[in-house]
Amino acid sequence: MDSEVARRLRELPSVEALLSSERLRVLRDHYRPEYLSRLARSALQRARAAVRTGSEAPSLEALSEWVLQALAQEAEPLRRVINCTGTVTHTNLGRALLPEAARRALLQAASSYVALEYDLERGERGHRDRVVEPLLCRLTGAEAATVVNNNAAAVWLALHVLARGREVVVSRGELIEIGGSFRLPEVMAAAGVSLREVGTTNRTHPRDYEAAIGENTGLLLKVHPSNYTIEGFTRSVELEELVAIGRRHGVPVMEDLGSGALVDLSRWGLPREPVVGERIAAGADLVTFSGDKLLGGPQAGIIVGKREAIEAIRRHPMMRTFRADKLTYAALSAVLRLYETEPNLRTVLPMLQRMTWTPEALQERCQLWAATWRPRLEPGILVAVEPCSAQIGSGAQPTARLSSWAITLRSQTVGPDRLAAWLRDAPTPVVGRIEGERLWLDLRTVADAELPELDRAITFLGERHREVSSGR
Ligand SMILES: *Cc1c(COP(=O)(O)O)cnc(C)c1O
């Protein structure tokens, strides 16, 4: 080893000396010694690596700062991020933002005993579905309802309970795969049902279902194509037709709706998504959908439909492994109550607010912020305001786009991936989208309260860019 490098390495303090430094000493009153030692060791490791690649040894002051930064980051294991992707319901960013009423209900359930499985009138044990079932029945017209951890669990459980050891008939055009390894044929195999595919990719007729029904048919399944559309020469069998076929042969019909809106979104000028109540009215025996997609509630799988089928699901021994906790019931019931009582849903549901921003308002917002960012970023980074298309996300209307506006950033010296990485490294990480050599920041998914933080992240980006561009 070069003697200069060796000298610099020797200059670095010990773990003990670093933790006794002016700024870090006080931490000892608040954190376990083993924890602080780990932070100090990793700061020193980073310093040694830097020295070996030719840097000066960082000062005690700088090392202390690294420890404090690591502490601040680790204090929030689930990091809050600013979503500038333009995808309103982003599965990787945690899906729905809950309305105020649900946040309050969560806090109360978290900090108090609640009548979750307790019937207060009779003073005896009750079922936890009592909390949401009446609401779900009124909102969808179904006879009964139950809740599990997510829609994937709802689909598995419903298939398993209704048709284990039997055939489930599905159109070839509906054998979906959604992100994160949910592939319908595999879910069906795991649920112990046999898949009976009918029709072709683009066309399935009522007669295809009729021909497939036999002694061992347990269920006719319809699946909402959440993340693709089939266009051109197509034919699919409407739910009403499928229900008529099922009735004729005495076979139940289930629909996996995926997103599952409780109200018609076209009321707000949004693309039309199937509404759960309409599917129940069309005669489906069971409908499954997510609590945290279009509904805008907590992660949950909701199963509504015929009482007998719901009760069979509820009684099944595996039900317990999919059971949702009190926090889910608290948040979900608060959101459902808003659907029942609130005359102006758009003002209370954060997701609906984000879906319904007008392009004009977004354009104005982008222009305003672009003007304040320009002096900090130009000439190194070009700032523009450009139209773009946002999406609802998580399998609602995959091809429909919401027209939106974004601020785009293009550096003269580094690629957009580099700009994106710096924004992710900002004190509040910002997630954008890269397209056509620019970084796109869509403001549709940003709350007013987040704008000052986004602004600080931009300052941070500008500083990083100048450091690199000036060759440091
Ligand atoms: C999203 C989706 C699922 C899975 O729902 P999760 O809530 O993610 O578990 C199942 N089926 C369809 C059609 C979907 O769109």
C-alpha cells in the first residue's frame, strides 16, 4: 500500500473516538450502544473506501455528519416519497392514499380496544365482517360480503371453496397475468381447480362455454382484463349471457373484477370501469375486487355475492390465514362510509382528486414551478413544461390515458438516469419517469403540501449537477 494512503487511513478515528465526538456524544442517551457502533463502523468503512480510491481522509466533523444522516434515514424504514410518475395508483409506491376519515379510524383502532369481533348488544362474540358487511351490501346490492387481505387471496379462496377438484371454465382471452407473479392459470392450479379454457384469444362465444360444461364443471369464471385490451375482430361473452348459461346448467358464475369501482367514474369524465353493483345486478354469484385500487381504501380483497357462497368461504379453515386485521377493518369501513354518505366524493377521496385534476390547472401549476426552478437549474439543466399522459394505474383502464402536464428536465452534461438518481437521493426522495432523453416530473400526483419539499429536492439536484459539471 502506498505510504500516503496508509497515513490517511491511520488518521481516521476509532469507532469509540467517533462516537465520543462533540456532535455524536448526546446520541448515547437515546440509542443502544450496539446500534451506534454499527452506524459508526459503516461510516468508517465508507471513509476507508474513499481514501483507498485517492480521497483525503474525511474530518471528524464530516464523519459525524454521515452518522447523523444514516440515523435520519434509518429512523424512517418505510421512506416517504414524492410520486412524480403520473401513475395515480402506483403499486410499487403503496397504492391508495387514504382519506382523512380513514386515517382517523386507523389511529383510533391502533390505540384503543375496539369491538372487532364483539357484539356490544348481546355482549358476546361476533364476526369481524359485521363491521363492513352491511355497508358493502348496501353499496353493491349483494346479499353478503367478506373481506380478506388482498384480491389475490379473494380469488384463490373463492376458487378453492367453490370449485376445488372440479373444472373452472375461463375464456382464453381472460387468462391474465398481472405484475408480481399473479398468473391466473397458476393461481387456479394452486387453488386445486382445473382450468378449462374456452374460445380463442380474441373471440369467445356463448356456445364455447355451453360446449365445455359437463358433470365436473364447478364454476364459470369471468376475469376483468385489467392490464390489456383486445381490439379488432373480437367477441367476448357478456356477464349477463354467462349468468344465463350458468343458470341453465346449475353452475355458479364468479367475476374477478380486479379494480372494482363502487361508483361510475365517468361521472367525473374518467374512463368507465365496471361498477361492482352492476355486476351483482347482472346476476354474478360472486364478485371479487381490491380495496386499494379504484376504491381508494386500504389493501384488502373484497368478496360480495350470494349468502350461501360467502358463508361457505367464511367457514373454510383457510379463511383464517387470509383474515384482515383491525386496522384494515377500521380504514375500510371509514372509506365505505364515505361512499355511502358523502355528497361530494371528489373533495374527500385523495385518489379521486388526483384522477380528476384538469389539464389546464396542471399546466398552470407546472408553469409556475418551472419558472421558480429555472434560475436554479439553467443553463446546465434545461427546464420545460410539456403535455404528457398520466394513468390511473394498478389495472384500471390500462390503455386509457389522463391528459396531464409535466415539468421536464434535460441536462447538457449527464443523462436523465443520473438526474433521476439524484432526485431519489434527495432528503425526501422524488420518483419521476424517464422518456425521450428527459426526466419527466408529472405534478398530477403531487399534493400542494409536498411542493415545498419537491422544491428543496430540485435545489439539491441543482447542487449535485453543478458539482459534477464543474469536474469535482
Ligand atoms: C389487481 C388484480 C388482482 C390482484 O389484486 P391484489 O389486490 O393486487 O391482490 C387480481 N385480479 C385482477 C383482475 C386484478 O386486476
